[in-house]
Amino acid sequence: MKRLINLTPTKPTKFLLGLLPFLIIFLIYLFASEARLAENATDKLLPGFMQMGEAIKTYALEASKRTGEYLFWEDTFSSLKRLVLGISIAAIFGFVLGLLTGAIPGLHAPFAPLLTVVSLVPPMALLPILFIVFGLEELSKVALIVIGVAPFIARDIQRCAQEIPQEQIIKAQTLGASSWQVLLRVYVPQLLPRLINAVRLSLGSGWLFLIAAEAIASTNGLGYRIFLVRRYMSMDVILPYVAWITMLAFLLDWILAKSSKKLFAWHHQ
């Protein structure tokens, strides 16, 4: 008799099992929405899929009478621009800081405790300070993402750098490699795929900081639109926007995963 812990589903079964939770959620929402709309046709809490489709059609395919812009796509472009810029800066800064503090003991001793403390500061608590220092424009929103994500990436890269076998460092130095050559030839190639993993793990936090900043001080963006229409209880707009944000996050994660496998196939063997 096979134990449950040893049963491995086939690929088609895995695919179907992966779809099952989404199907269950879809059906639950469908039945709940129909039940509420049957009692009150003007109910806004659980709009039907037709209502949501009409709302998004208005935002995505009809130009705004006030600005002439297609709000859905303008919001998407603005949010993605802020997110990608913030995550990119955080990845570069976090990688360099994590590499240096993880590979060089003389830098690890003074800066590792500081990095730990900085990573524990709630980024949202710094948002008012960022608005005061940088104003309400793009810089403060990007800065929040960088401050929130960079310490996490730096600590992860630092840990991975310290896990690299010391034998590799000794062999490189035996062959005459300088400190910079050891960093560039031994550490960097092995840490780059770890960087992509760290960025993937930090995407959720990046979206959180972005939506929060847009909700408080912005004139466009996905977060701004959600908090703008909430005062009218426009769930037919909010729910599709949330689903769209989730899809964008999934797509970014998928692109990073595929890029990592293509660029660093040796790491995934």
C-alpha cells in the first residue's frame, strides 16, 4: 500500500490540481454574486462579471473626457515604471552592499549590524519623511520601494556570499587572484542567480510599497485609481484592478524565473 507522502502526481494531474483552487474561488464568487444581485440588482459589493467587464471596457477602451487618456493603460504604465525603476535600483544597491559585506570581513564587522537594524525599520513609517524630503512627485515613491526592498536583498546576498565554500576562495588566491578578481570571478557569477531569486521574493513587498505611496499622494497609477473609486464603492473597478495587479506580478515573476533558467542554466541543474 502506497503512503500518501510518496504519491507523486503526473504533469497533467499537477496542472489540473493547480487549476482546481482557482475554479473553486471562481464558482464561489459567481454563486455569491448571483445570490446578492437576485436580492438587490443595484448591489455593489459583489458585482457580476458583466458589470466588471463594462467598467474595465470604459477605463481601457474609452478615452477620459477630462484628460483624453485611456486611464487603465495610463495607470498600468505609471505603476510599472515606478515599480521597475525602484526594484532595479534596489537590486543594484542591495547586490553591491550584500556582496561587499558578505565577502570582506573588514566590511562585514561594522556594516552587517547596521544593515540588520535598517532592514527592521518599517518602510511605511518613513513615507511621511520621504514626502517632506523629496516632495510628492515620482522620487518619493521610487525611494520608498528602494528603502523597503534594498535591505532585504542586501541581507540575502550577504548570507549567500558567506555560504560560498572557502576552498574556492583559497584556490583562486593560490592561482594569484587579487581581492577584486576573487569578487568578480568567484563571488559575482555565483551570486547573480541568487539576486534574481531575491528580486522575485521582494516583488510582493515592492507592489505593497508602490500601492501605498500611490494611494496617499499620486494623480495616476493602479493604487491611486483603486483608492480613488473606493469612495463610490465601485467594486466593479476595484476587483478587476486587483486581479490585473496580481496578473502583472505573476508575469514579472515568470519573466524573472525564465530569465534565470536561461542565463544561469548551471544553477538550476
